[in-house]
Amino acid sequence: MKPLVFVWDNFGPLHVDRCEAVAKKFDGIHPVVGLELTSQSKVYDWVPESGTHFKKTTLSFGRSIEDVGFPERFRKTLRACLSLGSGAQFFMCHYQDPAILVVSAILRLLGRKVYTTGCSKFDDYQRNLRKELFKSIFYWPYNGAIASGIRSRDYVRFLGLPADRITSSYNTVSLQRIRAMAGAPPAPQGVPFGERHFTIVARLVPKKNLSMALKAMAHYAAQVKSPRQLHIFGTGPLEAELREQAQTDGISHLVHFCGFVQTAGISQAYGRSLALLLPSVEEQFGNVVPEALAMGLPIVLSDNCGARDQLVRAGLNGFVIEPDNPVGMAYFMQLLSEDETLWRRMCESALQFAERADSERFAEAVESLVSATRR
């Protein structure tokens, strides 16, 4: 049988979810192989995982991708890909990595089917025409792409891939896994409305815009009699600065910095949450959004977040804000905090929208591309 091969630098829970979903969909038709370039990540502190329905192969142990030079990355990746036979089809992340580019080009020249995956959007940051023209070269090897949402698909099309070979959804999660680890039913069931807190799950870095979130928290706390707590899960270089800001704004007793927590702990936190906040100034997608939707949480996020395209509708299952508007964010926090009827209605809508981000959708995207390129 001809394998479907998925290449990522490091496998976390979401990567395993995707491969598991594809393996179940193609059971008995295509075996699924995960190629993990390195066993560690400097960006995410998750514990590397493996699945039960697919085979994962790690090419470099004890290092992150930044520690492996181009010659070694290229050599090991190409060797592993070629070892899987002439009928293998490849889904490659990290198109911007020169090693991935060269390996993908060689595979395409050898007649293999090669696809790219990702969630970049044109509006992630200010673009430069010359750079974009050069970047389009990096998309030459690919027969198609799995993107995330409207803006992501449009960006891949802008870079040269035909629209009928671009599909969604890349950023997905196993709803079943999140709910099993949560240890509580999705909202609005479970923890009573009055006992829930606001939640942020993000690295403490500038693009996550957490300083603005704390300003919104201060506005919110000044407007309500009994403000809810804010739990922030994540680590990063801005932690000391953010703690000082909370102290200066008089909300340190309401803001809890919980550090990095693995997915099981995050799932349990969602089970105690009122809503997820994500006010990023730059956010290609926002994987925390489908995780929170899995537990029925309304979402308050900036329009910069790619997850907004398909997963959040303002006034239905959340609110969309400007990333420089803490007063507006505080207003929506107050609405969710005080209007239980509104909150319950949004929770029910959140559960419906969660189905759009189940890992089964990724498997369907793979199936669509495999079928399209077979014709």
C-alpha cells in the first residue's frame, strides 16, 4: 500500500490528532507515516507524542530544529522520504525551510505527489512585494495545499497554487481527546456559571498582546461588583513585565499566572472557564480556539486571528475585537460575566462550531487533495 506521509519539525498533540484522523479514514487503503524532524521544540514545551493508528519516525533525537544544520536536515529528510517508496504522497509543513524546499522539489521531480500545509495569511504582518515574489518560488514543488480559513486559502492562491488544489482545514483538534481529558462536560453543563473564570492560553510574547488583555481586565474589574478571575497559562520573556503591570493596575489579586501546562491540564482549565480570550496583534490561526470550542466556551478574539474566519461569529459564539481596544474587550467580558442567558446561548453555538475544527475535517482535506490529484 502507498503511504501518506506527514512531515513536521516536532510532534505535539495536535499533530498526532491529525495523523490519527487520517489513519482512521484511510484504514486499509493508505498507511500513515509521521516524520518528526527533531524530538524537541524550543517554542513549545509539550511532551512529544505518538499515536496508535500511525507510525511515527523521529530523525534527530535530543535536539530542536534550530540545532540541526541544513545539510543534516536535508540529508535525513530526503533519505527518510525516499525510503517510503515511489507511491508515497507527502504533506510537508515549514515550506520556508530551505531543506524542506529542496526535498520537496526533488520529490516532485521524481514524480511524487507533494503538498504543503500551513496557516499563514497575507495580513499577518506588513508584506513586501519583492519578498512575496521570491516566496512564490517556495511553492513551486507542491501539487496542492491544506490551509486554514478564508484568508489563509487566499494567501496560498496569491502565491501561485490553483484554487481547486487548496483546501481546509489544517488547524484542527480531536474534540474527543480534549473532552476526555477535561474531566468535566462541555459548557454550559458542568461547573456552575458563577464559579467560572476567564482564560488565556498563550506564550508570553509581544504578538499575543497580553498587555492589552490586562488593560481590559482592569477596565472590566472597575465596572463590575464582583469581577471574575483571569487565569493565564503560558510562559515567556514578558512574564515579569506583565506581573508588574497587573500589580500597578491593582488587579494582581484577580490575575493568576499559571505557567506552562500540558494539554490535559489545559483541557481541565477549559472545563472551569467562562470564555477564552485571544487579543493577538499577530496570529496565523490560534490553535487554542478549537480547543476551547470543544469545551463549549465562547471566544473573545481579535480579527487578526485566523481562527476567526471559520470558527467565530460575533454575537453568536463569541465577540470579535480590535487588538488596540481594551475598553471594547472589557465590555464584552462584562456581558459574558453577568448575562447567564447570553452565555448559555453562546456555549451551545460554540459546541456547534467546534465540529468545524474537529481533526476529522483535516482527514477530509487530505482525502480531497488525494482524490483531486488522482484525476
